[in-house]
Amino acid sequence: MLKWLLVFCLGWAVTAHAEAPPQTPIDRQALVTRHNPHFTRPDPHAPVMLGNGNLGFTADITGLQTFPEQYSNLAPLLTMAQWAFHTFPNPQGYKETDGQRRIEAPGRGPQAFDYMASFDDLKTHPAYGWLRDNPHRFSLGRIALALTGRDGKRATFADLSATDQTLDMWTGVLTSRFVFEGEPVEVQTRVHPTRDMVLVNIFSKAVATGRIAIDVRYPGVAANVNPDPSDWVRDDLHKTQVLKTAPGRMLLKRQLDNTVYYSGLLAPGATIRKTGAHSVRVVAQKGDRLTVLVSFERTQAAAANPQDYAQAVTAVADNWRQYWKTGGVIDFSGSTDPRAVELERRVVLSQYLQAINGAGELPPQEEGLFSNSWSGKFHLEMHPWHSGHFATWGRPEKLERSLGWYVTRLPKAKAAAARHGVKGAWWPKMSGPEARNSPSPIGPFIMWQQPHPIYLAELAWRANPEKKTLRAYGELVDQSAQLLATWPLWDEAGKRYVLGPPIIPVQENYDPMTTQNPAFELEYVRFGLQTAQKWRERQGLPRNADWDTVIAKIAPLTVRDGLYLPAETSPEFWRNAFSPACRRHAAAPQCQNKDHPSFLMAYGLIGSDRVDADTMRRTLRAAEGNWDLRQTWGWDFPMIAMTAARLGEPEDALDWLFIDLKNNRWGSTGMTPRVHLDTAGDSMLPDVAKAVGPDGPGYRRAAETYFPSNGSLLLAVGMMAAGWDGSTGPAPGFPREGWRVRVENIQPLP
């Protein structure tokens, strides 16, 4: 064990075979590049993404955004930034309080929640709709090839042949090749690592004749911002103003209502001219090469700042090499299990996608910078699944970019807590940058995001156990813990603290006014308070006695017939779960075995010391046999794998990672879809079946990507490979037979 501990601490690779000697360092470039996405035709569900964490650029088979019609309408070709939020005019003067309704909270009296009785209220209460839709993400612009045939007509996709595209993840360059009217064309596309800037380099003899140029168009914002917020029709609702021109340069000011941003174009040796109210064309003056840099900036000064193309290319390559060289990696080469190659592919592609979509200055939305859902807002209960892995995979600074948002929004969160008559910081569920909760029949009562800042801060501390980490997040941890300690109610009859009502668990299909003591929330509140006490001790502060009282007296998990219940108030849950009667009456209280099996997280995610392993093992078996898996989400499968791993069942953990379900289909770029079951009962019954797209009868594809799948995979596989507090041996979450697991720079989970 001492040998293996020494190897791990030095950051060398370890293997799942205890008898194997320490390995040489992983060839990281070979590991990454063997999974470079390669296309010879468009994948309609998977355009390629480029980005830097704050800017995301989605490209088609030409390397730009030339033929959006070749892709699903759920895969729009967008350019979105973390900071790029827009708000529609508010002539009625709707305020946050207009989205709140006072309801009787048991044991607390009337409370103002951001509540609407159902989504039908959006039709009758316009304030709810405005508050949900604003602010929202929008697309900054579209960069496309301007292809003109020899006949002078605009080319179509059919005019291209021999399309071939490769994303080199090691250096961050997308190389796209095709033939246009007999002329070979090569397009290189990159996104600058520190500027919100797209770099384009085109090689072709058709450039010299002007038949290949670049068009940059700036859209308005559509009334319906999901999934594509771009409006290409109503030109009068936004403005594009040329501020400066010079040879090969142009500076533009964009205004959409009260939202203002700037765009700079730099194209050495080219002509840049405005071709419409919101469009610009860049044409080479001579030669067979056209180089264009297009920036989108918050300030005029930034947009006016030129960037040398060669230096920018070097910066892109250096940034991505540094990302891959310094973070955590797992190498499965040499494994005999046929799934190993695919798991390695998913892991590498997830690392790439999360660097673009999960490492920005705000908590990411479910679709990241790829498209919009929920008006482009982020859901804080998903933040650990998106970004927690950065800390365990040796990249804590990428988690801390968004963790800092909580610190800046503490005053808002404290005001929300005071409104509910409790101490500390109350974090919203669905929000924009301003930290205002969105009206919802569900969101106001979801509470599992409240311990998240403590969990994420703890991951940051474990990655950097230094005083500066304590200084950065000490108040955040303290205020979040104050909420966790004062929200539970004292139950005098039971001499215990209880959670709810009102509360909706992670598994969202529960009545908030009758639900009490959901399993995961009980353990997560306790975990958060235990962790916050550790933070006090690290800072030289005494333990908070009130917190210790809640830790000691919070209600235990409820066990019935040897199984954990999802909530104390669901006593018949396992007795009738998934019975024929439940198929006919799926809304019955004893038929709630769908959505997230979150009670498993009490062990899998946080390893609660109150969980009995044998009871949890029986509960996992019950879930495997009775859960309606058609209605699970992409992050559920890695989460369940974490539970199986902690239970010492690595084969079961691998089976969960590879379970063949519609929300666990991993596409060519590493994205998973978000697919909904349209019917309440059995979707395969002929009278309710409905064929929709690629997902079959009864299913509706709601998004082409769902990034919590990628983040949760990294958190789970990292834990399975590097272990968790109390685990023993190398790669404890992987089977001993068939797997060769080499790990570098990944920390165990709590």
C-alpha cells in the first residue's frame, strides 16, 4: 500500500492490477488525439464546438456557420458568450415581487415564494412569463463562408464535395476540407483562449477570385429564445453601427434594446464592407489565403484592440496543450473489456466539451453555450454535475471561475433567506446572472442546491488546501451553512429536526406541501453542516454549537421493509412500485419510481456515514428492478455508478455507465441528447405511440446536448479510478479483470 500511495502522490500512473509495477507517464497527446472527432459528412445532431469557457462557437462541416439547414433545429449554429444576456423591454414594469405568491408554509406561516400553480399560469399571468424569459442568452453573430459559383449564383451545400473535417483537441484547431467547383478548400477555425474572438484561416485558389469570402451577420433576438434565440427577420428591432474603418479593419457597435456589445473585424490584406443593415463581407484583395479575426466584446476598447494572427494561433495551441498536460487524465489502453475504448472516448470528449461549456464566469446552463433551454438560464442544482470534476481532475481554477459568482451574489441570497424567515444565504434554482429565482410550480421548493456552495468549496479546498482558499470562500460556506441550520423545523413529538414541507426532492414528482424528509436532502444538509464545521476549524474558529445540534438531531433516513424510502412520506413506495396498477395510474403516490433515483446519492455522491451499506445495496437492487428507466436523465447513470462503486460492485458500476437508454447515447462529438417521454404510461402502447425523429415512438427530443451528462461522467469515472475517502487499492471502482486503468493527477472524492 505504501508503494501505491507514493506512486499516487507523485502523480504517476496506477493500474487496476495490484501486482503491476508503477507505469511510465501517460502519453497524453496520444491519448487525446486518438479520439479527435472526424467527419466526412455532416452529423445533423452534432456540429463541432470550439470555445474558451466564456465564448462558444458552433461550426458546421465547412468549419464555420455556412449551412445551418444541414443540422437539426435543436442544433442551431450559434456564437454565445457567458456574459451575453439580453432583456426584452418591460413596459408593464414587472418586478421580482410580481412573480411571488404568498402561500402557507407548514410551521412557518405565510411565505412569499416565486411560485405559480402550474405552467398554465404563464397564459394568464404575463408577469410570470416575462420574469421567466428575462434575462436570456442570445447569439452574438454568425460567421459563414460566402461561396459564389462561376455562374455568379450563391452556392448550395450540394455544390460541395469530398467534405472532410477533423477537430484536433490537442491544439484547439478545427480543420475542414472540401472541394468547391473543382477547387480544394481548407478552412482552419480556432477560438482565442482569453479573448472572445474567432480566428479563421482559408486556403483556396477560389479566394483570389473572390468566389470564397466571409460573411459576418448579426441577428436580433427572437420572441422564442429556445433553442435558437436568433432573429434574422426583424432588422428594425436592433442596430449595427460602424464606428471605425481602416484598411483590413472594422469596428462595430451592436444594440439590442438596452443590451450593447461591440464587434471588431481584422483581416490583413482584405476588404471589409457592410453589405446590409446587420451584415459585413470580408473579401481578399489578392492571393489564395484569407485570414479573418472576429471578436465580440463587452467594451469598445477591447473590440478595437487588434490581435496578431500568428500570436493568437500560438496562444490557442499553448492553451489547449497546457489544459491537457496539467489536468487529470485516465488511460484505459491495454484493457481487454471491449467497452474500454468507448469509455476513454467519452471521457476525453467530455473533458474537451466541459472546458468550453462548464468553465465560464457563470454557472453553466444545461445546454452550455451550444443552444438555449429554459431561456438560456442556468439551474444551480446542476452546478456540481457540470463543474465539480474540475477540482478533482486537477483544474480547480476552472471551477473557481463560476464559484466566485456565489460570492458576488451573497447579498441577494441573504435577502432571499430573510424573506423566508431564516438566516444565511438562500440560493435560487433557475436563474440568470442577477440571482433572481424564476417563477415555477417546482423550482421554489427544490432545496438540494443549498449545500452546493459548501460541496464545491470543499472540492476547491481539497485541490488547494491553502489559506487563500479559506479566505475566498469562508463567508460563502458560513452563510450557506446558516441556511442549512435554520431551515429545518424542530419536531417536538419526534425530538428531531425535519425537512419540509414545503420541499420538493431532487426527484421532482412530489407534492411540496405534503413531502417530508427526502432521503438525499437529509444527508446532504448534514454533510454540508459537517463540512462547514471543518471550515471553521481550519480558520481557527470554534465549532458552531447550533450546527452541531442539527447535525446530531436531524431526522434519520426512513427504512421500510429493509429498503430506504425516497422520502419519509412515501411509505408505500417500494411495495407497489412499477406494478401493473402503477402503469395505469402513474401519478399515484406509490408510483413515483421515475425521474432521478436521488436517494442513491446519499451514498454515491457524498458517502454519508449514516447510510448502512447493506440497506443501500438492497435499495439499489430494488431500483434496478423497479425503476422506470425511460424517464431518467443523463447524469443519473454516472450517479448510480458512483453508488455501485462505493458498495464494492464495480461490474455493476460499469453496466450503469453503459446502460442502453435514450438519454445515455453518446454522439460523435461526445454529446448526449435530452429526450423526454411524451406519455405518462407505457410509451409503446399503440394508442399513445408517436414517432418523433430519431428517438422512436412516444419520445420527444428536447435538446441535442445535455452537459450534466459529461460532467457527471467525469466526476464518477474520476472517483472510480482515483478512489474516495476510505477506499483502498488502486482504481477501486473498476473490475480487476479486463481493465487496465492508469491515472494521473486526479484526487479522491469525499
